Amino acid sequence: MVSVEQVEGRTDYPFLRQNSGSDQSKDHQVTLKGVKIHLYKLGIIAKGNGACGCFPCTATDSQSLLDSVLLSQWEDRAWKGQLKYDVTTCQTKVINGEKKFVVQLNERWNSLFLEEFENSFLQPLGPISSNHIKSHKENVLFCVSQGEKESSEVVLSTMLPKDGILIIANANPVEYGHVFLVPYNINRLPLFLDKKMVELILRTAVEVNSSSFHVFFDSIISNRSDHIIFQASYFANPLPVELFPTVPVYADTHRTGIHICEVADYPLKTLVFMSNNLNSLSNIITEICSNLRDHGSAFNLLITDCGTKIFLFPQVQSVIMDRPISTWECGGYFVYGTKFGFDNASETEILKRMASVSLDDSSFQSLKHLCCSIAVNLFL
Amino acid sequence: MGSNSVRDRLVDQSLTSRYSQWVLEALDELEDPFLITDPAIAGHPIVFASRGFLAMTGYAFGEVLGRNGRIFQGPATDRRSVMEIREAIREERTVQISILNYRKDGTPHWILFHMCPIFGAEDGRVLHFVAVQVPISKRRSRCGVERCGAVLGTCREEVRLDKDLDCSHHAREVFVDMDSRGLEAKEPQMAGDQEKEKAANAINCILSALNRYSKMTGRVVCGKRCGSAGSGVASLPSSLNISLGRIKQSFVLTDPHSPDMPIVYASDAFLSLTGYSRQEVLGRNCRFLNGPGTDYEVLKEIKKSIHGQQSCTVRLLNYRKDGSSFRNLLHISPVRNASGKIAFYVCVQMDESSKNIDNGLSPEMWQLGAVGAVKVAVRSLSSSAGPSRPSQ
């Protein structure tokens, strides 16, 4: 039930005049008044086969606009001292061994940062309201949403659109530029990884157009709250998993443009989905992830190569670890909170940790079958 | 006008300034297809393409000069191979892989790509990358259908067994695709010994030509990194050069570990803004931009921030090479590498009178965007790749 009168006939709230049929949204309409935010409006991609029209990490010869916006806002908060620490002061090194895992010494590391963010920023129920934004005003960097023009544009200090992705600085970063990406819709709670959301996340990665930009998703965390939270950070060197050889599992170059491979010689059984066709990629990932969630399976997603490559790390409950591993850990990047741990980090120990959360051969085989049959049946 | 023609000139002179004009003739005599690229120019462009290469791909010289090598990649090019090449560039080493490239008319073809860096003998810096591209002759794919079957084996069985999935139609479509002629080119072709030998020979010929002609200018090159850390300005790894080349704002990197904090990198936009050439600024402290109207208090503030390893934004009057002045909105920030130690300071300049930001960003955002990009790029360097050993 929409009550337009409450908005006092202001013409700048056209997006609120919609039927939503829920009391919740009626409350939320008025609470979004007065929230000003920087907005990045994505240009419209030509309808057709849904191809995003760019090659993986074309890394055009200049920094993209979205990259500038994100980095500038992050650097601004870092400079103003709104982050708990300067992550670039943390020492990193490559561990001896053939896997070339990377470890970081971060004595200020807060392994509960995600849970704390969830608790402080997101209410247990209800779509995003302006209370969310006001409480975290300093660290909300900007918002990404679909625009109406052909080319993308930046609008400073404007109204929050009815749906989009909030980009929020992580005060406990794992690397430079670590942000939360929180998809939202003022009218309803997000459904688990629906296609539109995945597409918007992929489009953001495509638009940032930086080979350093990595997007993460931990399904385990998302199961606990009603909100879907993605994260992203800049790793200028590829994560170790990106350098491992792959074995092809499925390829359909003509219809969907999807290639599925398995990562070889890696302690955690991993699949990689690649496609230049954004529509195909978001379709297949959404379906596979829904399927996994329906079966109660935990997994992590790593999006690289400017939104054209997605690593799927399925995880099982480990017998030696008390918590699931985060996505960058799946990728081979580990943070140690103590100098002792950092100095004594060894490839053997890390291999054991990763292997303990990995699927076994037969489960992985089933997963491959599942992915192939979803791919074959993919409706575009 | 402006930085574009400067860049064009850099591309044109990239080889002749190092190896003398006669090198072009010598390279023209070599039959094999190859490219030479210059990582120090923004965009890592092609500075030379052999006649053999142009014949093989159907391009004209002017169509590839100044472009980046990715223009020869296409939809079916294996992304892993692209990444391997990128990694080899980043690590400044040789790479030899089979990769699918595209000719000007859009047809794909398999080549053996053999690339190696050329180092300056006196400072160990990578000056150019030479990439030989030997076409791989089509073999009877002994695999053909079976290979497709093997690749899709896992799914094919599943598809047949699971009656609920009405996908046999689609499955057949996929197999048909894999069998079609258009895809034959996309079957990975492995290079044989013959091709590998051809590539190695070609590289040697090019290398010896470059070495011979470099002696004429007195600035010798070699195929292996000889000495490093010579006198004068320390050199940046080519991967950092390439990353920094993507940043369009005016900025410089200075080295706090060398005496008098010299400039070790200057963006094209900085040179445009100040009117100096790259040779005129590298190795010098930024103070040459100051002049009679520069506020001494502001300079003290800058010094204080740097001493405290803090970032700062200041406004001061600076001077171009021709003596004209401009109000400079200057942001300075320490930049750390993978070891966590400060490797450089980045100084981003903006002429306050010019209204040239048309992308919707505020001047501060535009500057900080450059700072962030520099920090991401430098964070990838381990301390040994930095110009000198940090003392902290």
C-alpha cells in the first residue's frame, strides 16, 4: 500500500510511487528521505546476446571511472583515519614451496570483522533503510545502480536509488581497497543470489576494469543473515589459485560462451567458470549456487579477470578447523595475527588446512556433473 | 596535440634512440614474424613489427604501431595463456607458449609465442620485449570427435543417464559445435620441435642485431640482466611502469631512500602540465617547480608531512619550464610495497585554473583516484624489486 501523500508531493521521489503491497516498505519509503550519496550509474549495455563486449582484462590503456571513484573514496576514508589500520604497512611474503601461497602479518587483524559488520550495519530483518546508512555514514563510500543512459556517469551527493549496490569501506581490510558490496532494494529483502543481483555485481567488476580487483562471496556467512554481502579488494598480484593450470571440463563456445575448468594440483577442489557473455555467466552461477544452497552445501566465489572469470570453492565442515576458510584463503592468501604464526607459516600446514575443507573426489565428480547439466540446459 | 603526439614521437624513436637508425634496416631483413614492444611507454605499445609479421596477420605497419599486443587476441583466445604472458612481462622473463591469435580479417590461427626481455647492460632495466610468433602448422587432430567426447565425457554420461533433463538435444548441439570446421582452429595446437627451434633462432638473430647496433650508440643491451643498480636513477620494474602508465593524472613518484628524494617516475600528464621532458625531470628533486612566488610556509608543511610519513594536500604556486606559473593543488602520500615499508612518495598535481575534469568527479576525488591506483600498483612489489633497499 503506497502512501504518496506522506511524501508531500515532492517531485524528486518518483521512484517511491510504486505499489509494493507491504507495510514494511511503507515505513521505509519515508525513512530514505534526506540520505545523500555519491552515485555511479551504469550505462545501458546494448541488448543482443548479452555479451558485455569486452575481453578479459582488456585493461584498456587507462584507469576506468569506476576504479577512480572507488579508490578515491577508499583513500579518502583511509586518510581521514576512519579505518582501524593502514593495511599497506602489513608485511607480506610468498611461502617457500611450489604452490607459492602468500601470507600477511597483520597484528591488528580482526577475524570477526564480517560478523561485526553484519551486526552493526544490518538489522536482522527488513530491507535497507536510511538508518543503516546514517549509522555507517562515514564508511558508506557510494552506490552503484543501473542508469538510464547509454554511457556510465557519476552523480555526486544525490538521492539513493530504489535498488542498487552499496559500497562500504571495510574498516578491517585484508588488503588495500577492501569494501563490502551490499545489494539492496528498498521494497524487499534480497533473495539469495538472484540473477539480477549477480549480474549487477558482475557488471560492477566489468566496469572497474582492473585486473587487480577481486570480488568475494562466502555463502556460509550469508546463510546466517538475511542480507547478501559481497566483498572486494585489490590484489595487484594474482592470487595463487589464479596461476595454477586448469583442466577443461566443459566448453560451449557458440551458444552460451561458457567454459568450465577444474583447477589442477590444488589442495582445494575448485571449479572455474569463464565467459565473455555476462548474461550466461550470471545465469549459470545463480543456478548452481541456488542448487548448492538447496542442498545445504557451503561454497565461496571468487570473481576475477574483470568480471569474466568465477572460481567456485565448495567447502565441507573441517575436522581440524573451527571455522570455514574465507575466500581469499581459498585463493591461497592467508593472514596471520601473530609474528610467530607468520614466521612459522609453512606450505605443509596450509595444504593441510585447505585439504581439510575440500570436497572428496566423488562429491567433486557429482558437482562437475551437476554444473555440466546446468550448463547444457541453460536458458538464456 | 599534447601528450598524444609526444607519445607518437616516443614510439617512433623507441628503437632508433637506443640502437641507432640503422637497426630498422637490419630488422627489416629478418624474415620471421616478430614484434618489439616498449614497456616504458604508456600502454606498453608495439614499436616495431616485422614484414613477416605483417604478412602473416594482414595488417599494415601503421595499423599496429603504437597499439598494444592484445589487439591480436580474440574471443577464443585462451585466457590462461594471456595471463601467462602477462606474468612473464611482470617478472621480466622469457615465455614460450602456444596461443590462438587473430588476423586482421578476423580469422584465428595458432602461433608459438616466444617472448624475451631486452636488458640495458648498465642498469639492468628492461628496455624492450621481443616477441617472435611462429605459425603452428595444422596437424590432423588425432582427437577430433573423441577429444570433444573426452572433454565433455563427464557431462555426456550424466546427460544420458538423467532422464529428467531433456537436454539430449542441447547436448548434441554442443557436440556439433565442437565438430564444426570453425572450431577446428580452436582445438589447441601444440608446437613441435621444428617450430620451437625456429622461434629460438629468430630470437637469437634479433638479439644479436640489437646488441650489435646498441654498441653504435654506446648504450649496450643484452638478453640477460647483467648488472643492476648502476649509478644514477634507479629503474622501476617494467610491470610497475605498465601499471603506472594507465593513470592519466599528472603525478610523479619520488624515491625517499636516495639522496635528495629524486623523481623516479613522471606521468605523461605531468610532462604536459610542466612543459619538461622526461629526461629533464628524472633524477631531480621536485623543487625545480618552485619559484619566486612559492610560499615558503607551504614548503615547510610538505617537509613536515614527509618527515612524519603522512599524507597532505597543499596549494602552492609552481612554475612551468617556460617560466609561466600555475596554482598547483598538490597531494603527497607515502606509498608502501608488499613488505609494508615505504617505497616511494606519490605527488599528484592539479592546475587549479584548468577546468579539465569532465567526468563528474571533484578535483579531490580525481587526485585521490590516482593515489589509490599508485598504491595498488606499488603494493604488488616485493622490496627486492624496489629501486633501493629501504632503511626502516
